[in-house]
Amino acid sequence: MASTVEIPLVGGAADGQTVTVELDPNGRPPLTHHHLGEGGLAEAEIYELETVGAEAGRWRYCWRGPAV
């Protein structure tokens, strides 16, 4: 079974929410998260992974803009 981690979303419509993602074999989450809006893919937003501080294993997804 793959390891998972909860990562907060910062900015955009999903600000303050968290997502649970699977870690890759190197212990890292996906580089981006596509958060679906109420209209599905038509309202999706892109969040990009950032490391928080100097500590390993602390991340957040920061809003980068609409997916379309």
C-alpha cells in the first residue's frame, strides 16, 4: 500500500482546504494538483507543490491559476 500525506491548498477558491495524495517511491507528492470546481474540469484550478521551510516532508500546494 502506498503512503499518503495531507497537503494544504493556499490561494484560489480552495484556500484553506487540504488534499490527500499518494507519495511516489522517493517519498514525494505529485508536483501539481488540479482542484475541480463546481463545474468540474471547466472550473479546475492548478496548484503547484512548494516545500515549506527547510524541513523535509513539509509541503503546500500554491494556487497558480485556472487550468483552462
